[in-house]
Amino acid sequence: MKLTKGCKCQICGKENLSKNEIGLNKKMLNPKATQFYCLDCLADYFEVTTEELLAKIEEFKAEGCKLFS
């Protein structure tokens, strides 16, 4: 996963979020988002597991979504 310098989780403060974490925020919350959740905080927000979110990322990649690496 490619890390994006300067982007951090607005909840826990995790720094250098991955491109996939940022892509998932944009895909599932807001395409114009400028603040992001890390994978763990996003899972808490949606009340799912991180494994389910990782599977969703793979699903979006398979569909050809350019937000994911």
C-alpha cells in the first residue's frame, strides 16, 4: 500500500494514511473529503471489521476504481 504523507486520521491521529485508506474514505463517505479516518476508525464508524473493509477495497479494485492502488 502506498502511504500518503501528511494525511492523518481525524479520530486517532495515525499519520501517513495509505492511498487505499484515503480512497475508501472518498468512495464510502465523500468524494471531496479533506479529512480522513484510518482503517480501524473507519471500521468502528461503519460497525464492521477491518477485514470486511479490506475485502471491500479488493472489490473496488476488481471493478477498476482508480482510487485504489
